[in-house]
Amino acid sequence: MTFDPATAIKRHHHITLCVGDHQEDYDFHTQVLGLKSVKKTALYDGTVPIYHLYYGNDMGDESTLVTSFPMRQSGRMGRRGSGQVKALALSVPTAALGWWKSRLTEHGFDVTERERFGERMLRFQHPCGIEYELVGVDGDERAPYNQSRVPAEDAIHGTHGITVSVRELDNSAEFMQEGWSGKLTSTDDGHTRFELGTGGTGHIVDFVADPELEQGSWTFGEGTVHHCAFQVDGYDEQDGVKAHLEGLGFTDVSDRKDRGYFESVYVRTPGGALFEATVSKPEGFLIDEPYEKLGMGFQVPPVFADKRDWIMSYLPTLNY
């Protein structure tokens, strides 16, 4: 294989949030946003179990996934600030923006309309305070989940982009272009856009320089985005990304970690946000559940395989 650093990172894979209450998060994503509960499991790291909830389209395809760690039980609070992903944007049909504004308002969300990079969007917040955007996109070919309360013609198709807050842009721009396969494509309203792979929705990383904003927290803590994961095609490409980043001097790159449904290599970017290069396993989310029951039951991570009864008694009840 000839590794090409200019094309190795393809698009978003998933984005992972540290949220508050588990039931509040579950209801927000499944009942309000109409995403499918793709998987209910627990965080693989650490010694004390925390829910890890996955939401996406029918099969949990790459770039449709939002995942969460409900932190309320742990009592750990995050601090939003610079050096983090500050907002995530999801793709909906442009014609559906009016429908979504009414729906979100009826559910008690404060919604504002914006336009950036020629894209119309709705801005609101997750119940724990994380910024969300619904961006009008026409021609998004990713299949939405179509068995929810949201009409299929209005449904969310997947991730659109993320916005990363940094103190200054130069080092992050170098990282994106030299290390993360990004192409600088536009600037607007203080935002600088990089696109991966074929570009467009599901391939976007925006940066905004906030020199006066204090550093945000990096640990697991309620109210912050923990990391954004990006798809690579295979293990050779993943190894190539790791070696390439280390060769550039970014030595804070993890070894490969098995996350059950995919395998991950993490890097702390120079601006502070945590990125992940991800290889999906061939079985995907069907590795431990058949399609007919996908996302219906709780799946115990292998690290806690001998402690199922303890986990089920420790984690708070999730109603679904």
C-alpha cells in the first residue's frame, strides 16, 4: 500500500458528547430529533461503568452517528471553552427547516436562524448546553432513519460539520492540511472551513479563533464534546495516519484501541480538540445483535464481561 496523507481521512465517523442525564439525552435524540437508538452499551475506558449511547440511521452508518456519555451519575462537570469542539451540525433538507423550527420551539427549545458559508441553519442547544445546528442541505444521499416520529422527508441525514474553538488558527490550519487530509475551502464570519475527502456535508471541519476564551476542560465532564471521529478505510491507512502524525511531531497519538464496533487511534490536536481516526469492523453494530433487535438491548463491553449483574444494578434505569 502507498499511504497518501492527502486522502487518508475520508469523512466524519461519529461525534461523542459528554451529556447530563441519560434519560434526557435518550429522549432528546430519539423522540425530538428522531434518530435511531443504534446501540446501548457502556464506556470501554476506566473501572466504573458509564452508559455509551449511540444514535444514527437504520444501520448506524458512518457519518450518521452521534454518541453520548451521560455523566450526571458521576457528578463530573465539564467546562466549555477554547480547545474543544464547540458545536455539531446535522444535515436536514432545506425545505424542512421551517418544520424543524416549529418542532423544536414546541418542545421548548430556543431556536435562532443563521446563515454561514451560504448555508441556512437553525441553532439551538442540547439540554446539557452543547450547541447544535440543523443545516439545510439538498441532495444528501445518506439514508435517514425513517421509522421515527419525524416524517421521512424532514428527517436528519447525518452529520454535516463540526465547529472547533481555538485560541489561534495557524497551528490548527497546519495540522488540518499537513496531518489530517483537510483542504482549506472558505472563510466566513470569523470561521475557517476545511473539507475532507470528496467534500461537502459529512466532510466539514470549521474552526473559529476565540483568543479571549479560556481553555475548556479535556476530561470526561457534563456539557462538553469529548471528541470527533473520522473514517479511514482500513488498518494500513490507520497505521499510516499515526506514523505520519508522529513524523510531523504530533507525538500525542494513541495506540489502536478496540471499541467493539470499530477500532480507534486518537490524537490531541494542537488547538486542543481530540480527534480520532476510526476503522469500522466489517460486522459493524451487528457484531453483538441481529438487525431485528439492533439497539434494543444493553450490550456489556468485554472489559466488564464478568460483571454484568453489577453493571446492571449500578447504571440507572433507561426507559425506552
